[in-house]
Amino acid sequence: MATDKVIDDEKRIDKAAYVLKAVAHPLRIRIIQMLNENKELNVSAIYKNLNAEQSLISHHLINMRDKGILDIRRSGKNIYYFLVDSAVAEVIDCIYKSKILN
């Protein structure tokens, strides 16, 4: 039925907006780009590379993990973050290459 498709589309649009809002911060975009290039990184590698406070980076990582954009892998005392789906990085890359930023 057509109304079922509209409802499904609305749910997908709502989820897309949720994800876009979750990454709509310069540090979060940079973190996503780093993880896309490196597959997985620990907090230390991320905050050192971005020259930012560890607590600030941890806050952004936890927020994106809570929203399903990132996940973790534990190895001993280390926690490594990685992208759940590279599509988020691809969307950022498309925006980065678009005429919008020129």
C-alpha cells in the first residue's frame, strides 16, 4: 500500500536526519574521516592527531557510539573505535567535494 511506503520513507528520513545531526560538528567530521582512513584508532591516537583535549574527543566518541555511528573493539586495556558503516564517511566526502563548499 502507498501509505506504508510513505510511513517507511518517513522513518528512514527521520533516521537520516538523526545521523546527520549526530555528525554535524567539525571535530566529529574529522574523527569520522580519520577512522575511515585508518579503520580503527584508540582515543590517544585521535586526540593527539587532532590536537584536542582527550576529554573532548572522548565525549564526541561516546556520543557517536551511543547514536550507532561508531563501535568499539577492546584489546587489553585499549579501546579502539571504528565506523559501523563507511556510508557516513562517504556522505561527508560527497559534501566535501560538492559545489556547496566552493
